[in-house]
Amino acid sequence: MKLIVDIGNTNTKYCLWSEDGGARAVGKVSTSLQSFQLVEAELKSISLDDKPLAWQFKDAEVVVASVVPDCGKAFVAAAKERGALVYVIEAATQPVLKDMPKEMGADRVAEAIGAWSAYRKDGRPMIIIGFGTASTLFTISSDASVGGGLIGPGVKMLLTALARDCALLPEVRLPESGDVSDLALGHTTETQMRAGVTFMFKGMVQAWLAQARLELKGEPVVVATGGYSALVARLLPGVFDAVDTTLALKGAAFIADSIDKAKV
């Protein structure tokens, strides 16, 4: 099994991946310079099939996608010190999609390939929208060429900015699993903030998708990923063909199986 690691701005997600069994032992820790130690500790406590995993990094294959350079370098260095064979996901080395910008972040690289490998349908382009620390959209044409995209603030970022820049507004959080069935105008400051940001995201997604559809040929397959993807999918039922919070992990595993692996 390979250890797949997705180091994001807020959380570091990981899983053990096997070609026949897919993702197992999926987990996440806070992203920091100590992410490796936190992941290592969790792996040591995991059992699979009612047996202790007894994970060892020595001679293990570890695939890393990171958008936090210092934390990514620290994770890679620590894994190599333990004797792991480490592969780093980069736009320049992925062999699957065409016309991918070299500066494209490793998380979006992995998400693009995860969506393409798991959800593509012949003759149809794709739209991938990520709802994490930032909100992102990018397109893939039916011939596997990466097209244009959009980047904006995430849910948590907007709520944090409101509290930081407006003296009378409190710190408010919008749970990833929040209920949207009775979403309406708020009657307290906190409910107004939550509803305001939630409706902003509903409108943003509708506008983003409308623009992306204008620039694509054919009806796209629309895939959502990221921590707030399930929340947005509840706001817009029927809009997404798939909602997959493990998309980057799947893409990283697919890349690892597709490239001529070279040590970093």
C-alpha cells in the first residue's frame, strides 16, 4: 500500500491506498511543520481488518501533494529520513492531462486528475470546483486539456475577514455539515452572518458555473470537492454530478501509478 498525503493550507489529509482496495485508513491532521509526526502517530494507532497496522516508513511508497511549501518540505524530509521512497506531485511532471499551467498548485493538479480518472464521461468536458480554504474552479475539455479557472475566498476565510475587519462583528463558524433546509434572513448578528455568507456562496457557484459553461463545448460533468462541498451541494441539489472530498487523494494515487517514478 502507498501512503497518499495531501498537505492543504488548513488540514493535511492522508490515506493508505491499494489498487484493489482503494482508500483505507483515511484521516486528517492540522497542517504544520509537525504534520509528519502527527500522521506517523495516527498510523501507529490504526488497525486494519482487526489487526494492528504496524505501519513502517522504511521502504514504503509515500506520495505527497502540498500547497504549503515549508510544511511540504518538512514532511518529505522526515519521510525520507525514515527510509521512505517519496514522490512529489507537480504540474510539470504529471503525465495525464494536457496544457496544465506549470504554476498550478499540487492540490489542484491532484484534484484534476482525480476527477478525470474517476468521473469523466466520453465526449464531455469537466468542471471541478473546490470548496476549501480557498474556493477554486477549473475546467478540462473533452480531449483532456486543462482550460481556464477561477480562484476566490473560502467560506471560513470570509467569516474570519468579517470578524477581523468589522469591530462589532463576532467570530462565527459555518459547520461543514450545517443544515440549510431552513436557511432564511437572519434575526441575530450571527445568523445574519452565516446566512449572508451561505447565500453568497450559492450565488457564486451559480455564476461560476454559468461562465464556465459558456466557455466549454458540450454538457460538462461537474465535480465538487473540499471540506465545504457537501454543504454547497445541499444548497444546490442536482447541480453536481459527484461530491468527493477524497478527490485529491485519488488523483495523487492515480499519478503515482502512472508516472515513471523518480525520487525527489
